Amino acid sequence: APSSARLWLELSVAQHHDAVSGTARQHVTNDYQQRLSEGMAECDALVSRALDAAAARGARARATSARRARGEELSWAPCALNESRCERTFEMANESRVVRVAAYNPLAQPSGEEQLVRIPVPAGSAVSATAAGGASLDVQLVRAEEEAGSNADIALVRVRAVPALGASWFDLSIRPPARSSPGGTKSPDGTNAARTPSGGGGDAHARGAYTRARAR
Amino acid sequence: RRLARAGEAHLTLGAFEPGGLALALKRGADGRVRTARLRAPAAHASGRPLEANLDMFIALYRSHTGDTRASCGDDERCRPGQASGAYIFRPNCTEGAAAPCAPERVGAGATGGGARLVRLTRGALCHEAKLSYAPWANVTLSVCARESALRVAWAVGPIPIDDGEGKEVVVRYETDLRSGGTFATDSNGRDMVARVRDARPTWRLNVTDPVSGNYYPVTALLTLADQPSGGVGATAGGGVGADALGGGRQLSVHVDRAQGGSSLADGTVELMVHRRLLHDDNRGVAEPLNETLCGCATCGCAGLRVSGVHWVQLGEADGARAMRDARALMQRELFPLELRFGRPRRAGAGAGAGPSDEAADADTGA
């Protein structure tokens, strides 16, 4: 089963004073980063199982986790906000789809009445969000950094308070860019969907928005 | 863009609610934009308006390559072979200049240092302005409703080195706070340690490195405060007590990772965000700090591009209260909500990963 042991090991290796201060030779720094990345990937699997357990509870949770532990794709995956990239919100890019988002509060106090989170979505999408129970959450779209070479917008979502060391869920509804519909804050069917004026339509994947060379 | 095209001299971001956080930008005759004034949210200022002039820009230091003079004579700043490198920050001060060691504003050229307004976005939650100082040096400023701090998303790199000079890039915040040569940096996020420019608490400093000698590690935040008499306000014990903070305004600049930082002039804060150097500093690593996208300095690929976020918060410098607001911001930004995403399902299809709506309603705790 996935565990955090690997990340503990890699973080211990990276306690070297040149690792902590970034003064190692380039190839050594590359090695530190690869080890940390592999340790974090294993932790992503652990977090995914924990969220499965929290979401499903009881027997169903154990069955779900056991089935998923056998190498199936993670049920809960992270995003790379610093690269304006998020596999899960970019999948099914040509269809209207819903992505359930888990928000975990790592602090020992409730997360205050509201907090803004930033989520990459395909440029030009129409996005709305509903909290568990159906209440609509405020959403606004802003452009991502063009220099990052991504074809994304960033959805700002105001998330309700999350309990201390607790998780809450909300659904993100994403509709692909309409071919001709003008920009504006109301989508053609009047739902409270935020959409950026720029009509960057088409399938972000098809244009190879996410080519990432794996350097060994 | 509508406002930019309209040629307005002043643009305001924020002010969603009366007395809310707001940032004024001003446009020069050349159309280039600079930040001008920051207003604290009323909640941080017991109701009275609390404002500060704020000129935020990107600047760079040119890296020293090590003195090559045959002998240094009695020049204490001369160090043959000591270049700026991975271990050593040694900026190249231009002798004879009015401010020999001041950093150069990126994109200043003939225009006086403003930035090109690339994009202005106004929405129900946030107002954003993207400023470009150079193709490799951009900042996106965000002022959001019910937030207490200005968000400064900076993106720097690849740093140009075709002129054969290494460069070290800072984001600099110049304000009208009368900080009297004092500032404070966090001790790994716990207490704040008082710093006094060009001085050490336990010996009389002979200032040979006016810039790097005043740099300190910033792992969470750096604060400045109005000093009552504009003089040295730090308490003898090195801690920054409420009285030392002067009862005026406190500015805190928060980082999302450890960075070198300082206050090299009253009211200013600078934080180093990226470096690209061409010489080894003879301290053992035996290679210049020249990171590239493909992780190899000699393979001819582009220099590394780095991006991150600072948060700038203004409040009353009344000791405990000011630090409570700064600490709350520090926690929210260093331990944000962790997001994880389930697999997408077609709109209208049944519930996917995660709790059914009923379960999610009942209990959001874990």
C-alpha cells in the first residue's frame, strides 16, 4: 500500500546543507529534485486513499481503497497550479463535465469563513461551482500566465469554511468554449457561469498544450 | 483594457467594500504604469483610513566577477577572485555613481521605470493587473474582495546573459514608512528578529558590503514599521516589542518560499527572487549558479523561469495586534487548502468519486 516512507527518506537525504540552501552542483540538485518528486508521487496515492476513506466511510471505503490500491489510477489527483496545468479539469475537454474537488484544511483551526482557491481550466471554458448540498459558489475566471506556455485560464472559487484538519467537497462544472457565443459573465443559457471574453476554443490537448519532456 | 485605453491617469484595484483593501496605480505620460498607493482594509486599522505610498518594481544587481587588480592596497572592499556565486552574493557597485550599490530598475531605460500594462481584469471576486517590466520580468497584482493582503504573483526568467554579465533579480517595495533603519525578519516562522541596517547587535560593524551585509534569510515574512522618532526602534534584546513598532503603520511582506531579503533604505523592502551567474565563487561548488530548463548549463537550452507569490499587508503597528493579522495571513498562505480532483464525469451523469450529495451534506469533517 502507498505510504509516506519514501518521502521521509528523500527529505532526510535532502537535509544536506547544500540541498537545503540550493548550493549543490547542478546534477546533484537534479537528483535531489527527482527523489523528492518520486516521494511526493507516492504521497499523492496515500492522500487519495485517505480521501476515499473519508468520502465513502465504512466497508465501502475499504473495498474502494483495496480495489484502487492495485495500481488503478488515483481517484483523487493533484493539480500543478505553478504550471497552470491540471489533468483532471482538462480531460474530456470537448464535453460539458463535472469534476468533484476535495479541499483539505491542514491547519488545526477552521479555515475562516471563506477562502479563494485557484484552479487551472481550459482557456475560454464556462465554469460554475456548487458546494455539497447544491449551494452555488462564487467563481471568476482570470487569464493564466502566458509565459508558462499554457493555454489555460484560472478559475477563482470562493470556498466555504473547511473544518480543522478536515475536508469538504464541491463540484466544478466546466463547459467547453462555445464556438461563437460572445464573452460576458452570463452563459447563453443564463446560468451563473463565468467565462473569459477570449474565445480560445478547441481541445487544449489536441494543440499539445501539455508536452512535458521527461528528463532522466 | 477599456480603462487603459481611456487614458485615465489613475486606476484603482479593489475597494470592493467601503474602506476595503485597495491599490491605486498611476500612468505616466508614456503610458507606463506604476503602483502608487496601498490602502489597508478598515478592519486592520480600527476603522481609521490607513494608507501608504507604494512603488513596487523589479530590479537587478549585476554580479561581481572578483577583483583582478594586482594588489588591493588598503581598499577593504577588494577581494581578488571573489565572484558572486552559489554561496556568495556580491553585487557589483558602480563606483562614483550617486547610489553606487542601488539596484537597476528592469525596463527603466528612457521611460523612468514604469511597466507596460498588459491586462486589466475586473470581476466580482478579484481585480487583477498584469504589468510587464521586460519580456522576462512580469508581475500580476491581485486585490480580492474580503482579503486583507495584496497578492503579487511574480514571474522572472530566463534572465538574459548575452551581455556576459550575471544578474541577481529582486522585487522591491518602496513606501513612505519612516522605519528609521530598522526592520524585522522571521525566525523560521516563529518569532520576529529585529534588524538594524549597517549594524550588528553585538559588535561595531565595519561596513564593507553595504548591500549583501544587510541581507537576511526570510522564510515567512519581513516587516517594517513607522518608528516614533524615526530613530532606531528595536529593543536592546533584539526582539521587536510593541513600543518599538511605533504605534504607526506596519507593512509585512510575506514569501511563499525562503528568500534573501533586506531593507536597504527607510520604507523599502526587497526580496531576491532569482539569480543567474557566470562565475564560480571559489567556495567549493566549482561551477557557476546557472540553472537552465533542461538542467544542464552547457547544453544551450534556455535559462530557468521561476514564478512565485508575495503578499503585502498594511496594518497598525501596535505590536500584538499587527502580528496577529500577519501570522493569520502567514498560516493561510503557507498552509493553504490542499485540493485534490476526482475524475471528470459527463454533466448530468451519476456521482463519481467522493461522497454522494447526501453524505457530503451530512458531515464535512474527516
